[in-house]
Amino acid sequence: MLSGLKGNSERWAGGGLRASCPQNCHCLSRDFPAWKYSFTSWKEGSCGKCHGEQKSSGKVKIESREGSAWACQGPCRQPCGLAAVVGGLCYQHCPVELLTCLSSPAGCKVCFVALLQSFSHYSIVAQKLGVNLTAAKERGQLVFLEGLKSCLDLVFGEEEEQPGQPNPLLFLSESPSDLRALFDLVRVSLSAAGSQAWAGPVLLLDDLSVLLGLGATPVALLDFIHYCRALVCCQLKGNVVVLVHSSEDSEDEENELVVNSLCHHSDLILWAEGLATGFCKDVHGQLKIIQRVSLQQAGQQDLVQLYQYKIQDRNVTFFARGLSAAVL
Amino acid sequence: MAAAGGARGRTSFQRRAGAGARPAALPGTRPALRHGQLLLSSGLPSLDCVLGGGVAVGTLLLIEEDKYGLYSNLLFKYFLAEGIVCGHDLFVASAKEHPDNILKELPAPLLDDTCGKELGDEAAAVKSEDVQDSMKIAWRYQNLPKMEASPTPYTKFGHYYDISKKMSPELIQSIKWHSFYLHEEPSSPPKMKTCNMNGAYVRLLQSLQRIISQGGFDGSDPQKKQKNVLRIGIQGLGSPLWGDDICCSDTPEDVHSLTKFLYVLRGLLRKSLSACIITVPAHLIQNKAIMERVTNLSDMVVGLESFIGSERETNPLYKDYHGLVHVHQIPRLNSLICDVSDTKDLAFRLKRKLFTIERLHLPPDLSDTVSRASKQELAGSAKLLSSGCAAMAIGKRHLDF
């Protein structure tokens, strides 16, 4: 069971939302902006983490479900919720595209917001992994937002946009604290008519840290993630996979704020970083998988699994620590 | 491949002529082995090896300038000179020097025979020593391959340049080049959305987009049969001359201009046949968060650290070199894996005519006390020197019993 929102929340649609924890714990305590959408309202239970109560959230019932196979050994349950993929600094960045591609099992409707690379890059990488993105796009299973192209259209395009479809990166030229247009795209693509044919929707966000560099305020980012979660996880019973960059000695406070908040809310965290001992040809890094069991049942510890990985041309092999090819 | 056998005689393996339409090769490019992207030479063959074969078309190479900008300027000029020699179009943007002056001071290319002679001299000298002295003590190591100081490119891809000579004006006039000198640009209202970006950056982007679309580099002109590559060079981006104050204070007013510029530039590069080199005075930017974001938004980031004026200039460990090279990022294009070279410790040196990037290796220890302890002392004193305790370091060098 996943308690939908932390803390007590009042109205939702039309008037903004206040989520606060009466016992003043570390939960969110602020106003969400009033975006005029009508979600099914629900009465909130109290914060599961600090009060230990698990009230179901009103009309919307959320359940965990068995997820698809992850690219790692060991059984992994993919709950219906938010997964954060954090890429630390390493010589060979763990191919988060791999993780994001494989996180969308066959038969799911996917909305891929790719801000950092072009479509051809993902399509070629996915082809090596056995996934055909072009075909998926043609049959309507995949909605791909190419951030670079949208940005160019916004910046250099003339004023001939259709009024019904504003550019998703409108926050660049308008106010930087409003990622509403981006959320509109996500909402329209995932809850479009005919998407009932596909199984639960998946939202993939490649690189949230880029949005900070483009001028979005961290609070706006967190609001956007919050709305995405509410839409995809709670209403449409899908999954959200978000990639962020982080590092231990990072001086980017805004980024750290977003990463911390994201990790706090995620049900599953995949943390990819380089080895602490330096560069190695056979082990490119380690992947820490944290399953936030503590979100679901208070008093339980989070499950942490540690694997090391080596990236090859068409595959990534995961193995337990100490079992790399360099040692065996 | 038939080409390899062709030099010495036809092999039985012949490529079928006309098997699939081969696209007309762009001048000065070669496809990468791993991911099939077109690669350009950066002008410095040793840098090409470090970057995994070269600069891929559609990517951005960011150079973090050294303290006085001397060596990063050299790299910038090498990139442009390579463009001229290969016949590419150039776009040079600067707020410091007029692009005409930059182009006048490009190094002259070394012709094949002279260049071969320069490098061949050294190689021949080494080889003759080899033949004469076979190893007497460490004879087990006789047949091991010699360690290559600078990574040798296995195909003839880049060119070498002579810094002491200037490129001839005829060669420069043979290609088409565009310039953007900030202080001579007319300040007309921009036709694009500014997105709260710095005015100078907006004008630069506008100019760049105009050149790309007019020159047909983004494939918008299907009539154009002969495609060419556009090499873009932007000097000193982020410095106060561009109107950006990220180098001036810890809390600049406009933190996002540079990153927005880089994002739009990335979009422009990805959809056109171009490659870009940018030098950024990273040592002046006090807000390190900006440099982290800039690094994430660029494809290749190479930082130069010169020894001029630092304690390392007199350090005997570094006596053969003029500075260190830090590779902060290498792109993963169209594949899961990137071509990371094995050597992480790289240094550069400026010889009389050539600039090379080499693997950093310690000089041979020829002091009186040839023992392990002396090397450790040197290394220890190097660490202390770099952390600023010079007096203690000197004391440690000579152990008096």
C-alpha cells in the first residue's frame, strides 16, 4: 500500500493543496500551486512515515504489483510508484538509458521526456538492447518529447504555434516557475483516449538536472514531479522513472535539494556511481538499489542491495562485489 | 578490408563494387569504429586519441582555460587550422580579439615529409639506441613493447602544425569563414525569443542559426550536393567581455544565461553538420555549481592546468611538462559505452614547434642516492609543495642522519 501523499492534505482541484504534517516532522509542508485540473479528490491519511498509520487514500486505491524484470539479478518488485535513478560521477556513466528502456515492459504506454539527447541516440541504443523505439512511436505506444528540438522551435520559431498545443518548454521564455506546459504534455499523452489498450503507463524523465540549468526553480521542479506522481502513480496506476545527476562533493545546492526530495519520495532508488577506489577496466561502477520498504510499512528498514557493473557494447553485466572478471 | 591489402597486392577478399550506396564522404572526416558517427580531427592528434578518435560531428568540445589562457588559445587555433586544412567552413566568435586577427595567427601546417622527419628523427634516435644496447640485467623485458609516451594514432587522420610559422593567407582565403566580433555586431532587436538570456549570447545564437540555415548545414537545402562541415569556435565564453557576470562574483545576477546558451547551442549542433569548440575561463567562475551544470550540458570537457606561476613549475617531477590535462567528460554517442582511454594522468608540453599531450610519467631518477626512498621523498615533497608547506618539504628532501 502506498499512502498517496505525505501528511494531511486539504483540497486538491482548483484551489491548490496544502500538505502538512501535524506533528511537524520532516514531511512536506507547503502550498502547491493551483493548477486547474480535477483529480479525484481524496481524504488523506496521516503521514505513514512518522505516525505509523496506513489509511487508504479515499477513492483511489493504490496497490503494488509485480513489475517487469530489471536488468539486475535477484528478484525485484517494481511497485507502482516513483523510481529515482541517480547518476553519480563515474568514468563510465551507468547507462541510465538501459535502465529506463528496460523499465518499460512490453505493452506499456510510455511517455519519454528526453531533454539531453536526440531521438536517434536513444533509438540506436535501444536497438542494441532489442527495443525498437521507432516502431513503438508509430503504433502510438511511445510518446517522445525531444527537448532539444522543442527548445529550438521555441527560441527560433515564429509565432505560428497552434493555440491548443503550447510548446512544452514554455517556461524558458515565460515564467521560470511554471512547468505547467510540460505537465500538460505528459497528461495529454498518457491519458489520451485509446491508451486503455496498453497496460499501466510509464513516464520516463531523462535528466531533471537539465531543467535547473534552464532556469526552472527547484520548487517548480518539485511541484512538477508531484503532479506527475499524482497523475501517473495514483490516478493512472503507472510508474514514473526519473533520472537526476548528483555527486558527493557537489556544490550545486539546488540540484541537491531536488535530489534529496526525490529520494525521499521514491519507492525505488537506483544509485549508480563510480568505484571509490578509482578507475578500473573491468568494473565500471557500482549500483546501489534501495527499496523503500519503510515508506510502506513504518518501522521497517529500507532494503539496500549493492551490485557492480561492467558496460559492454550491447549489454550491461551486473555481478556481486568481488566477483568481477578482474578478480576471478 | 581491400584497402589494407591494396598497398601490398590484391588480397582475395574484394569488396563488391556498388554494394549499397555509399554516401559521399565529407572532407576531413572519418567514421568512428564503435558507433559509426563521423569524426573530425581536433587539430592535435594526441588530443584526438584522448577524446576517443576525434570530435564527433554534432558535438561540443569545451576547454577549461588555464590561468593565462595561453595553451587553451593554442588548442583553439589548432581546431580552426585543422578546419582550414580540411576545407571546412569556419565560424569564429570572440569578444576579446577580432576574428580576423585570430585567423591571421593560425599555425602553418607541417607538410608530410617535414612532419615525418620531425617525429621520425626522434623515433630513429631511439631505435638506434635499442639495437646497440640489448639489455644485460633485465633481459626478460627485452621483447616487451616500448611504452608509448604519446598515444599514437593508428590512422593518418589529423595534421601537425608548426607554431613558429603562420598559416599563409592564400590557404585561409581558400575556405569560407564567418566571424562574429561582439563589439562590432549591430545591436538590432533580436528576431528570436530571448528567454531572459544575456543579450550577447542571444545575438551569437541568432547569427549562428542564420549561418547554419543559410549554409545548408542542417540539410534544409536539398539542392546542395556538396555538403560540408561547419567548425564553430567561440573564445572566452562566460568571461565578463560577453556581459556575463558569473566570473565576477560568487552570486551572479543571471546564473542561467550560460547554461541556456549551451542548451540551445547543443540543439543547433545536433541537427546540423557542425562541431564546436568553446573555451571557458573556468578558473574565474567562482560558483562551482555553474561549472557542474556546464559540464553536464557539454559533450567533451577538457581542462588545462598550466604550471606557470605555480609551485609545480620547479617541481622535478614535472620538469618535462608545461601543464596537466584533465579530461572531465567524454561523450557516449549512440552507444552504451564510450571510448575511455586507459591513461588518466595526462600532461602537455610545448616543444619548440609542436604541442603534444602525453601520458604523465616520472622522469628517471638520476640522483646520487638512487634508491626507492628518494622517489618517495620527491613524491612526498611534491604533495607538500602543492599544499603549500614549502619549508617542511625542503627539510624532507635531505634526510640527515
